[in-house]
Amino acid sequence: MKEYLEIDFTITPAEGGRDILLALLDNLGYDSFEETPKGLKAYILEKDFNAEEIESLFIFHSDEYEVSYATDKLENKNWNEEWETNYQPIFIDDKIHIRAPFHEAHPEYPIELLITPKMSFGTGHHQTTRLVSRLMLDMDLEGKKILDMGTGTGVLAVLAEKRGAGEIDAIDNFEWAAENTEENAEANNCKNITAIHGDAEMLPGRKYDIVLANINRNVLMEDMKTYIDTLPTGGYLVISGFFENDFEMLTAKATECGTALVNKIKEDRWMACQYQKQ
């Protein structure tokens, strides 16, 4: 199993310094980021972490900012305790309600998802999950075969089945994420979701009508062609997990691989895009 590190940066002052550090780390191959009141959390494969590379960044030697950091193995973090304490229900555009089993139901919402995140990402709290969900609401999923790549909790796979999708493969390179997806699929009475522990190397030969990939810029760039190769002409690729300043680069890659942009939406600095294979 791939092991990730969480690097928790404290930046003083956080405003301004947070954006500078994020841009610098983005160029070093960090997979994802989470803004915090004191600074920034960044995530990278443990094997790729280089302390000297971080500490050589100019912001560490700037007279304008003070920067320090602490590292933690992601799988050692007590996510269960944290989500039970902090997990609040999510409401998306008066159409989707995402909640844990201990939250109050809201039957007035057309779609309600029961999600217990455990150690997996993807509860609806992050902008990218909400963005992909919004794009999915405007798509015809009825009977479609769908790939949810980097499924996390399986929230997008569950949403896909709730909207009438046929077969759904939900793939994640964390074994516990695949297990979590199975649990959430069962909690939502989903019958069409297959949770799989794996990565893009297992995709050649598989065929889908729609690919959902809410991951991060680096993985999207590396695996874009593999995703698109699974689609027929007219099939759709939906991506998120990146900032708006990466839009041009990702769209150029998607175009190079034979698709055309048909929709894009934004929340804060995060984006989601829908492409159609030509």
C-alpha cells in the first residue's frame, strides 16, 4: 500500500505566505493541500518526501515570513475520532444531502447519501467533491457504466448509483478506502458498485461510458490518457482536485488525448471540468 505523509506547515503571517508556499510545493509534486488557520497541510508519498528540498525554498529564508512544519504518517492519524467530532452534514444546491448515520435525515432533499468516512477522503466537505457532484447532477447517468477513480469514501460512486448508473467500478490505491467504499455502498443499499484496491495500471482493457477522477493535478496529468482510452467516442471524463491556475495545462493534456471541453465550474480556487471524447 502506498504510504502518504501529511506535512503541517505553520506560517506567520499565514495570509499571503500560505499562497506562496502552496505554489512552491505544487511545483515539487505534492498531491493535495488543505488550508488551515495557521497555514497549510500538504500531502505527498512518503518515498518522495525530501526535507532538504522543502527547507531550501526561499520562503523559509524570507524576512517576511516564519515557516515551520511537522510531519505525520497519514495512516497513523486517528481519522475516526476526528470525523466523529467534527463531521457536519452537507447540503449541495438543495438537491443533495450528505450525512453520517447519526445525523438527522432530511427527506425533502431528492438525494440523500449516508457516508461514514473513517480514514478516507471525500465527505462532501471539500470543494472538489461538491464540484464533481454538481457536474454529475447535470449529466445523464441512467444505465451508464462508470469509473470512479480515487474513490475515497465512495461518495461519488454512491451518488452515481442514486442517479441511475449501471455498473460502477470504484478504484482507490488505499486498501482501506476500497473497504470504506464497500461499507458506504452497503449503507446506501447500492447493488451496482464494485470497490477495487488498485490504480491506473489496471485500467487497460476496461471500458466505461463516464470516468470520474477527483484526484490531484499530478496524477491527472500522468494518467489522463489511460482514463480517456477507456471511453468510447462521445464518452465523458470529469476531473477535479486541482486549482484554477492548472486549468490550461490539464485542458491542453485532455485535448491532446482526444477530448473537448464541454463544461467547467469553480468554487473558491478549485475547479472541475467535463470533457467529451471526440
